[in-house]
Amino acid sequence: MRIGVITFPGTLDDADAARAARRAGADAVALWHGDHDLRGVDAVVVPGGFSYGDYLRAGAIASQAPIMREVVEAARRGLPVLGICNGFQILCEAGLLPGALVRNAGLHFICRDQTLRVESASTVWTGGFTTGQEIVVPLKSGEGRYVADAATLAELEGEGRVVFRYVGGAPNGATADIAGVASADGRIVGLMPHPEHAIDPLTGPTTDGLGLFTSVLGAVAAA
Amino acid sequence: MPKPEILDPQGQAVTRALTRIGIDGVADVRQGKHFELEVDDSLDDETLHRIAGDLLANPVIEDWTVRRV
């Protein structure tokens, strides 16, 4: 299986995302923001960082990049897509996921190991977890407060599309403690914390994050 | 501008800073963005609104107005 990892100007976590994909047993394929080419990958990770310096709004410029036109089109046909941190912001700006990410309520950038509860194990990126399972992965963001209008929130909650929630309250003030959400078909997932930094006990707090990458491998292999 | 229901912690920080420079009577500050575009006369209002709604603002969290000067 081939997992594509996009690099935009200002992306920081593409190397770790590629490493996580390889650790899970996939081939990591580098995708470039300026190309109209997904290189035949079976899934795409939009990694974290500060694409285009967060100019205009976090993720706003990247959501219009040539590679994102291809991702949006392929995602609408069912290509699994995972957006992490800035990648989550990009997927929201591109209209692939509902809601938006805004400045942390306390204004401070937050960098810490964060406990999350897996609220849905029925997405292609979380099939290897059990619902209610708690995982610990790093959170590092300044604009991680998830917001959406009341109708969107009711839809997300009603359809079980809140995928991850902060345990012990959202440190960034996110609505309903939401850390990650999914598309209606469960093939597009975005979250603010960083599972790709928690795949190796040498470099992360746990190996819990690897589960997202092994989950998509299982889902694609089973398809 | 951030929609009224969106918490604006930057605006709140500015409000607090105003009291620190000795100004009373400012109940609330909301912080937004202002863009100045130099456009051809041929660009109609509909296009300007499309520019605002599709790129310059995020309609999920922001309201906007367009003004020709």
C-alpha cells in the first residue's frame, strides 16, 4: 500500500508522517504542493506545520494549492485522507471537513502530551481502535480550537462523526472538547493532535499514534 | 470579522490592554481583517463578493462586508 504525504512550503511534519506510514508497513510517497499528481497513492496524509506561513488564515492558502484540487476530487470518490494539525485546518478550509479551527481560547501556543478518547472506531483511520479507548499523543498548536455552528455540531454528534475528544477538558477551548472529526463516509479524518509523533517509544510519549496508520492499511487491504 | 458567537480572545486581550493605558468605557473589542484590493472597473459586485466569500473570509467563522471607495 502507498500512503502519500504532502509537502507545502512551511510544512514541518511530513518527515514524521512518512516515517509513521513506513513504520505501519506502507510505502511513503512524497507529494508536492505544486503538482497536479497524486502518484497513484491509496491514501493521503496532509501533515502539520505552518503551510504558507499561515498567511490569510491557517490552511487557507494551502487549501487552494494544485495538489489539494486533486485531493478534493479523489476524496469525493472515497480516497482515505488524514489531516493532522495544520492538515486538519487545510481540510476544513478545503471544505472536506465541516467547521473551522481558530485561536486557542487562552491565546497561548500549547505543546504537551495529550490524552484523547477515541469516540468512533468506524472510520478507515480508527478501525484498529476500540470505541472509548484512551490514547496519548502530542498536541502542539496555537490555533486548535474547533468551532462549528449548532446545526453542524448536532449533525456530527448525531452521526457519530466526532472521532477524538480531549480527556479532562479541551486545553484550547474546543467546542464539546472535539479534537478530531470525520466525513460522513468515515474516509476523511482530521485531528489537531499529532499521532505521527507517537509511533516510537524513543521519540514519542507512546506508540498509540501508529494505530491510525495501521488502521488505514487494514481498511484498504480489506477493500 | 469573527461572527458574534465566535469567542475572540485577541479582542478580549486588546480590551484589557486599553484599561491598562488608562482608557475606561470600552466594553468590548472584536478584532478582524481589512483588505484593500486594486481592481479593474470591469469587476462587478458579484465577483467582489465571491473574492470575499471564497478566499478572503471563511464563512464558517467570519462575516464580511465589501465596500467600493
